[in-house]
Amino acid sequence: MHEPFSYRFKPGLVLLGIAAGLAEVGWGFDFSPPLQEVTVNVVGDTTVVYQVHDPYRGLVSGSDTTPGVAGTPQPVNGVVAWVADKVVYARVYDVRQGAWKGTNVTRRDATFVSEPQVSHGVVAWSADATGYCAVYDPGRGWVVEGVLTPAQIGIVKTAEGLVAFVSGAATVTWRCYDPMAGAWRGETVPGPGAPSVNDLTVADGLLAWSVNTVVYCRTYDQGRGTVAAVAVPVAAGYVPDLRINNGAVLWTDGLTPQTRGYNRTNAAWYSGPTLPYAHFYAYPTNGNPPLMVWYADLSLGATSRSWDFGDGTTAAQRTPLHIFNGWRRFTNSLTVAGPAGTHTAQHFIWTDTQPPSGTLLINSGQAYTPSVEVTLSLTATDNSGEVAGMRFSNDGTTWSPWEPFQTSKSWTLTPGDGLKTVYAQLKDPAENVSAALTASIRLDTRPPPVVSFSTTNFVVPESAGSITITAVLSASSVFTAAVDYATADGTATAGLDYASASGRLVFSPGQTMHTFTLWLTNDTLPELNETILLSFSNPTNCVVSNGAQVTIVDDDPPSVAFATERFNANEAAGQAIITVLLNAASGRTVTVHYATADGTGRAGADYVATTGLLSFQPGQTVRSFAVPLLDDLMDEPDETVHLRLFDPTNAVLGSLTNAVLSIVDDDPPTASFVSRLFFTNESAGSALVTVRLSSAYPQTVYVDYLVLNGTALAGSDFLAASGTLTFPPGTTNKSFVVNLIPDAVPEPIETVRLLLNNFVVCTPGPVTQAELWIVDAASAPWLFAPVQLPDRSVQVGLLGPVGHRYAIEASGQLTNWTELGRLTNTSLTSAFHDGSATNQPIRFYRARQVD
């Protein structure tokens, strides 16, 4: 590599390979050097002197003493080649190195060394059966290959980058230089049995020849690095006019014109002109600016070309030389055009090969993070003065897209607690990528602790003067947690009852408790308990809970007493409500015991004995308790219960600690027949029916009655009747008369229905319907109202005419009857006692008159 030097031309200078301002038409490959206006002189028939004007260095000369040189060598496209004494000399000027570069190939063992041919930077010659091709590669120097062919070489041809040899009668060997591989490529195609090859044609980057009845077409695909070959049979048996023109192989098969061109799309020959195929070689592709780059046009099928160097400059020449300035990557493009279309190829030139460097921090270097969302901080420097892009990864393998460089970046870590490493890469305008920068942080996504007050209600006596407020975290944390606190008026007033406070609590990692102090104002006023509100805000690495309060408990006790010395309650109310009062609201909970005691009322009969504890919450001045009352139907005077308060807490007893509860009787009486059954002899002419009130009542009571048909009929057996019974105050019994109609007709016992209704200032009693049984002198006996006594014996009633004797019989199946005893009926109804029924599961009774 040459030593750097300072170019004396403006940035972006393009040096052309031919006369300035002219564009060269060329269809094939061109390896010519950029400076092509070379002059050659021979001094004394032995010394060859060659010169070129270097725009950076002026006139640069070189010379070789080569005895036997024949004539003056002619430079072609900037290359000088000659043969002297079986030594072939080739010289080219390397403008990048500022020196002539040459190669000498000696074949003194050969019987014949041909005159070298030069075309588009390629030198070709032969020595007996060996064909030689040479080219100057600016990155490798001269690249020479000697190709041994099967026989003496008779034909040597070179044009637009291709070299072809014909050895023996019909063997064709050809080569093309591949600068990407740094080697010559090609093939040897034998023509066994062929008389000769006399139409070998090399032009436009193509070569073609015919052997017997086959036309061979060849080129080299520089983009793919492969030989492109096709053999086309000729039907006519011979080819009279094989030629290459405008990038196509042409011939006539009989009378049919044939065309073959190379199709870059599918890498195959086809019946048409060669498609434009842009390709080029640049050297060097990277280096520090100013960077001089040598270009070789490796295109096919082109009649024109346009270079764009990516720095605002262009050219139309085949082998330009371009100088790049600035630290960056330049996109070079070559667009070629021909009869079959256009095509473009691109390569990059880097004038900056040094990657950027920098640093990476996560969350400003914190050791822990509670969230996968973090902030990356970056610094970066580059020799170009600019860092163009950055990208990031969580694993060093899968990267985010490139983005413009900035000093801060929001980034998401991979989930899952543990140590996390972030990778970053930087690149400069020349696409140089830095080694990965790394930074690590430990992810801890456990829920942040909750900051709360140690209790929701701090209670403090007013006289204490101050209280310490404790804030706690629900769990220790690896992060520093902080929260603001503040007080606010509840029922207490800042400046009068307490001193307002605010601040910020900072919990170091691992710390779970913090405190602050509130100062209180002590006064002598009896008052309610007062509250101060506490709250948190602006949490960092923690979550705030609900607030709390401070309750300032007043110290002055109130007095507790009954609301009145006498309470009244109706017996039917079910309970009496007893009210107890505080003379002033208290800030503390006040309690007092209460109890009942018998006056004229009796516990268990008139009321339920009651004891208990009344509790006055702060601010309450009225409380009550209930004394359950026992309601009865008795008309009785008002009754009293004694009430007592004792053993208060946070209070003193007032003047009314004893009171009296009066139970006022208010039950209206019930009205009822005195019996469900009334009995009378038909001959009596009338019957008296009695109605009774359950108790005397201070008001007048009214009850209606009705006398209705039963088995007896009104008008035949009795007189229908109705009316109202009036009970003056204090009266309990009233009666009405049922008038009977006696007759001489023997008949069974008959019934009259009795009914009470329309109760005024009373309620229906247990018997509001009854019957009057009328007994005729000839009536059969009637048994009624059987009752099983506690000893399981049975008593039955007998109804029948007075003065007769009756047998009482019993049966278990209503078939066999047994006489149990006899009795004489002396007063309409008599009772019979059956002591033998105690062991009988069921028994039926009947009466039979026996006199």
C-alpha cells in the first residue's frame, strides 16, 4: 500500500480515462487504467521510455532497457506492452500509488513468442503452445496467467476484456479476468475432427466461432462469476458470415438470420441482443478520506453508462477515477443502457472504517428497577464527528431496527425478575458498527410496597401536647421509597387545636418505618373529640393507601341523667322507651349502667326485668333503652316500675338518676256468652241467656244479639228476637230472654241458635255463638260433651226430661253394648262418670230411658 499524500484537487474530482468531456462507447469489459494518455519513445533501439501526466504529481516517466525491441511500442488505453528477446514487457501507471507498475514474462525456451496485443487494459500473447493473458488489478498488481493448450497456438485475439487462442486446428481456449476472484476464468473447447477455426470473433465482451455445423457463443458473467456458454447447431452445415455487432452474435443459417445475445435475467443465451448488464469493480472500497478509487467497467450490452458516486458528482466514462472526501459511506451506482433496455448496479465505498465508541447506562446507573420499562443513557464519539444510528438488544442476537442516535432511549427489558443485560450498537455515517456496549440492571417486579399509617385512627388526649405519627411500608424493598405527607382540618382547626404539618418521608432500601410529630393545643373547654386528617401523596417506588385521622380526645366529663323523673307507657305498646341524656357532648365514649325494679308492677307479669349498659359515642348526647311490657286482658289500675342509673364512665351522675315508669292499662273488654250451651224445659215458657264482659270498663259497652232457627223453628217453637245489650261503665253481665211456645206434641230435643255481633267499645270474646236446647217432656235423652279426664276416665253429660231414670251403655264397635250404670235426671242435665274407660282405645256411649 502506498503512503498517503494530499491531493491537490478539489473534492469529488473525477479523472477520465479518455479525453475529457467525451464518453466512450463500449459493449464489454474495460480494465483500462484511469490515466490513458501515455507517450512512448525508444532511445538507442534498446531503452523504452514511457510517460504520463499525473494531475497530482505532474509528468511521471519510466524506462526499461530491453535490447532487441522492434520499433516503438504503441500505448493502448494507458497500457504499454512489447516483446524483446522472447521477453514480454507490460507497463501501466498506477495513479493511486504515483508509480509505473510492470510485469516481465520470459520465454527464451520458446521457439516463438508472439507480439503482445493490448485491448481495454488486457495484454495477450503466445509462446509456442502456451497462451498468456495479463491485466493490472489496482488491488493486486499484475495478474498473469499462462494457459497451456493442446498444440501450437496459431491465433491470439483480445477485445473488451476477453482473450482467445486457437491451438492446433480447432481448439479454442479463452479467458476473462474476474477481479472479484482475483483470477482469470474461462475454458478450453476442443474441436475434434474439425478442419480449422478461421472465424473466431472477439468483441463487445463476447466471443464466437464455428466448428463444422455448430456455432459456439461465450461470455463471462461477472456478477455470478460463471462462464456463460451455448452451442447452436447450424442446419445449413456451414457459417459464411459469423460476426459480433452491437452486443450480439450474428450469422446466417442458409437464408435465415440468426441472433444470440446474453440474458442476464436467467443467465442464458437467447435469440436477441445482449441485455444491458451493469457491473463494476472499484478499488479500494474503504479507507480514510480523501480516498481515491479506481473503477473498472465490467458491464455487457451497453452503449452508454452513467456513474453516480453518491456525493453529488456523476460521470459518463468507462473507467473513471474518483476522490471521496468526508467520513461516511457512499453508495456508488452504475446505470448502463443499450438497445435492449437499462440496468443498474450498486456498490458501497467507505471513507470511514473506524466504528464509533461510547457508553451505556440503564436508569442512570441504578442497580435495580421495578419495571421492565427503563431509560437508557448513551454517550458516543466517532472520528467523523457524527454518530448516525443506534440499535439495541436484550440478548445480543435479536436487534431492534436502526434509529437515529440520541442520548436517551426508552427501552423494554425482557420479562421475568433477575439480572438483565441490555446491548447497544452504534454506527457512523459510513455504516461502521461498534462492538456491543452493555449495561446491566436487576429487575424486581414484585408489587411496590404499600405505604400506610400504622393505624387509621390515632387517638391522643388533648392534654398530651403532641403525638408521634408512624408510617409503615407493607414490605421491605430494594428501592428507595418516598412519599409526601400532610395534615388537613377534620373537625379540628389548624392554629387553634393543632399545628399543621407537611413534609416528605424517605425510606432507605430495607427500611419499613418512618415517623413525624404533630403538636396539639391543650385547652380547658369541654368539647367534642376533634379530628385531624392525614394523607399521603406523590409516592415514589411505593403505593399510597387510604389516609388516616388523629382523634383529639377531650378531657372534661359530662353528667348523665334520666330525661324526666316519670315515664308513661300503655300496656299494649309492648315496650317503654326510657331516655337518658348527657348535659353536653363529650369527645370520649361515655357509658352508664341502668336497671329496673318492681314498683306496683311485677317483673314477669307486667314487664320484663331489664339491666344493661348505655354507650354514648363521641358527640352523642341522647341514648335510650327499652323496658319490655307484658300485655294482658285484665282490667287493672296503672302499675309502676322503678328505674335507676349507676356506675358511669367518662361522665358523672346527674340529678335524675332515679325515675318511675307508669304502665297504663288500656285493654278494652271482650264480650262473650257465659256458655256455649243453654238448656230449658219447653214448659218453662222462656229461657234467660247471659252475656259477660271480660272486665269492667270505664266506658259504656254495646253488643248486639240475634235469636235464630236451629232445629227449632221461630213461630212454632220460639219467638224470633234481636236486640242490643248495653253495659254501663263498671258493669260486666247482661242477659236477654228467649220466649218459648209450648205445645202438647211429643218431640225430640230442639235447638235455637244464638249469635253476638256489632261489638262497640269491646271485642269479641271466645264464645260469640251458642245454642239453646229445648227439652220436651217426651224427648229422648241426649248425651253431650264427653271429656277425658287426666286419669283417662271419661265423663259425659246427659240431657233429658226431668224425673226419669236412664241406663248408660258403652260399646267399642257399635254392635255389642254394655250397660255401665243408671242415673235419675233431676235437673235437665246430669253427669255420668265412666271409670272403666281408662284402658279402652275407643268407646261409644248411649242413654236409654228405663222407667
